[in-house]
Amino acid sequence: MNIEGILLILYELMERSDFYKYSLFTIQLSIAHCTIMLNKKNILFCLLICCYALAVLWPCESFAITAKDKYFKAETCYKKLRNNPKKNKYRHNWLRCIEKFQAVYKHDPKGSWAAAGLYMSGELYGKLYKISSKESDRKEAIDIFERIVKQFPKSKYKGKAIKKIRVFSKKETKKSSKKIKVSIRKKSLPEKKKLKKDIKPSKTNKVVTIITGLRYWSNPSYTRIVIDADKDTTYNHRLLRKDPSIQKPKRLYVDLQNSRLGDGIKKTIPINDDLLSDARAGQFTADMVRVVVDIKSFKTYKIFSLKNPFRIVIDVWGTEAKKKTSELKTAEKDKKFTSSALAKQLALGVNCIVIDPGHGGRDFGASGYLKGVFEKDVVLKIAKMLAKKIREEVQCEVFLTRSRDRYLTLEERTAIANTKNADLFISIHTNAAKNRKAFGIETYFLNLATDNESILVAARENATSTKNISDLQTILSDLMQNAKINESSRLAGYVQTALCNCLKKNKYSRINNKGVKQAPFYVLLGAQMPAILIETSFISNPKECKRLINSKYQERLCEAIVNGIKKYIKETNPTAFLRNLQQKG
């Protein structure tokens, strides 16, 4: 090939590369100059000119993508999603388009397209909220619109953002009146004279928190009450002594600042268990709601808040269940016994296990690598199989927090375990990561997180942010005073080891033992028994996703978990299985 042919090839390459016009013109001049000077002495010089032009001007192509280009790409993504009913059912498709609009803002935060990109990301979060009904989506939309108002006061999007903030605030107020409520028993608030019906909140610029409902779960020795609200607010609580002079029982109250009772909320829920009479909510002052819990008897209580959505949890414990009280009194005389030795001496077996299949209903959990595979479905199948195996091999009572595809709050799952007087609580999940190469098995127990990866896993399972996890860690030490940390850690160790050994024994390749870890999972908070959360495998990994939907792999997982439970029982109660064999004989 002669020099003219080489130069023509270079010219064609550059013409295809979408250079700016001035770049092409420069190369054309170089080629023209070289064709005129076609002699042996100038061949090398001509080639050097063209190569230099390529090296210098080729990077110009990368600058061709502007914020405007990114906006139109994002808009195309949204149009495709909007016109595809199958795709717009899935959360990850919405988040992909949202990320593209946010990339417009990030490209040039002060540019002319920044406000447009940010506004559309808020608009899509709003549309996602209509589908998901997740409070976090609504809040995300409002946060984005508020940023537009602050950062772009002269933009045409400011007015649009203000309107959207009003719309989403109104929607939540209307939604609060539709929440499921418990039966009402009218009763006036004892701490202060009943306020007049025409009471109005003080005129301030503060956004008022709406109290949307009261829920509870109960057994003779434990009660959990949850106060639901539409947004975060400050609160304080106090325990009041019994006052015979005015015929008032011992009572616990929680004051929620800058708050109002939602329309139609049931203000009294009759509990009438061994610990509590009822819980009552009232508009104590113009801008404060008070929730009062009337107490019959109790041993201790804990109060903490959870986020996304905001709610306050009140846990009340009575004295231990009355069975084996005489044995306990005898054991208490000798204070040298450790909890493990005490368990062995009293021959305390495992009589009841609660299995919690994570997520469910409108909460799909993590999306699988394979289309149409979701965490909520996989873990439900594993949980049902596990329950059957435990009944057969451990011969104890087993309860599932959900046996079908239905939504449960995280605090409700723990309450079920406590009210069933469970001896063990096992929450089943699948792991996920943005990096699809991530794989492995890990088992968690409740404690302060010791690494960033554990915080990310807890944030995902808690459906909240890593910041909220960090905030929770500051109060966790107080919440864990009654938690079975050592026992949970031991159970997690046995289960994790059994999982990895069993899968390797059955010739599954690439089993990554990620170990026993600790993190502040909402679902484990307040559990009064050894409690663990198992991340069975990564549903986001191609290989492990295929395994997770395979019935044989699910069976192997269950076999391993049962083996881990049996080892734990033998350690705490060596004669437990011997007694079962004797009974069979």
C-alpha cells in the first residue's frame, strides 16, 4: 500500500469519529499537504503530522457529550419506560431513569440544564411513589423539589417544584386517614382536661408531623406498641407513678413535639393483657400529641424510633413466664452459674422457633440477576422448606411470620417472635450488590456494625439510609441490654459453618464463606431470644441467582441450617436429643 492509501484510511477513520468541523478541516489540510509533498524524504514527516493530529484531536470527541445530550438520553429512557407496562412495574427500571436525570445535574450543577435534570428526577420519584407506596420515595421527591427551590430561585422550575411539594404533602395527609386502625373505646385523657374540639395548631412555619395510627402485639409477658407518623419529629417520654388519690394507675406517656392527630385515627386501643390496660392518643396541646399507656404491671420497658417511615416503638416486658419458676428460684441461689451452665442444669430445650421470610407483598426485596426473580419469593420457599425440616428433625413447634406473599413491617416480625415466646428467631434473606461478581454466604446477629459492608447490608434490609444506620448505632447499646448477644453470636457461628461445609460437601463450587458478622438490623431489635439473619447467597450474582431458584440448592441450605440449629441445641442442652430418642423408644 502506498502513502496515499494510508492517508485516505486515516481520513476515513476521522470522518467516522464525529469530530468537530474544525478538527476535520485540520486533518484535511494535513492530508492535502502530504499528498503534494509525496517523496521519500517527506513520507515519515507526513505520517507524523497525521498521527499527531489524531492524538491531539481525538479527545475532543469526549467533550461532545453535554448536559443537554444527557438530558435527552434520560428523557428517551423515561419515554421507553412509560410506554412499556411490563417494565414500569419494576422499581429498578425507574431508578435507572432517575439516575440518568440526576447525571444531568451532576454534569454541571450550575448549568442551564441542571434544574431540569433535578426536577425530572423528583418527578420520577413521585411517579414511583404512586406505584410503590413507599414513604421513602415520597420523601425523596419532596427533598429534590426543596433543593430546586433553594438552589435555583430564578429558574422556571422553582414554581413547579413548589406546586409538587404541596401535592405530595397533601397526598400523605389524605393517606393517613385510610390507614388500618384498631377498635376504639372512647376515654378522656387523664393527664389534662380534655381540649376543645375547635383547637387549632399554632401558626408557625414548621412542617407539622401527622400521627397516623397505633398498633400493638401482645402476650402475657410482653407487649409491643407502635406509634406511626408521616415524618420525623422529636419526642420525650416519662413513667408516672400510680396515684390512688385520683384513681390513676401507673402509666407511661410519650409526647411527640410539633405534631397533630391524623383525621379519623382511633384514639384508644384496648389491650387488656397481663401488663397493660390500653393505649390512648390525644391532642395534648395545640402542637403536641401525647400517647399514654396504662400499666397493670411490668418489669422493664424500652422506647426507640425507626425511620423510613418514622415510627416510635414501645416494648414492655413483664416477669418471665411462670413455667419452671421453682427450678429458676433454686438456680438463682447459686450465682456462680453462667447462663450456658444454667441452661444445661435446667435442661432448657428449644420448644419453639419462629422463621421470618424477609420482605413480601409490595416489598419485593432485592431483584435477581435473572428477570422476574425477587428476594421475597425465593426466601418464602426456603422458609417453608426449613419449617418442615425443623418440625421433622428437631421436633419442636415452628411458626412463620408470613406463609404467603404479604407485606409485614420489620417491627411486626420481631413482635410475632416475642409474643409466640420463641426460643430462636431466624430471618431468611438473599444478599445483593451493585457489583454482580459479589458472591458468598454470611450470617448476622444484632450488634454495632464493625465495617462499612455490614452497614450497607443493614441499610438495604432496613429499607433506610446508611446515615440512619449510623444514628441507630448511637442508641443501640441501650437497646441491647436485654438482647441475647452471646447466644445469638454462637447460633450464627454454628449455622454459618454448617452452611458452608454442607454446600462444599455436596460439591457446589465457589462457596465463599463471608463469615459471621454483626449489624443493627431493625428486624432483630427487641428480640427476646437468640436471633440471627441469614444472607443465603447473592441473588444479584448470575451463578448464585440460578442456584437460589433451584429446589435442590434450597434443600441443601435448609439441611445446613437445621444442622447448625441442632449443634447449638446440643451445646446449650446436651441431653435434648437423647430424651427425644428415649421417647421414640
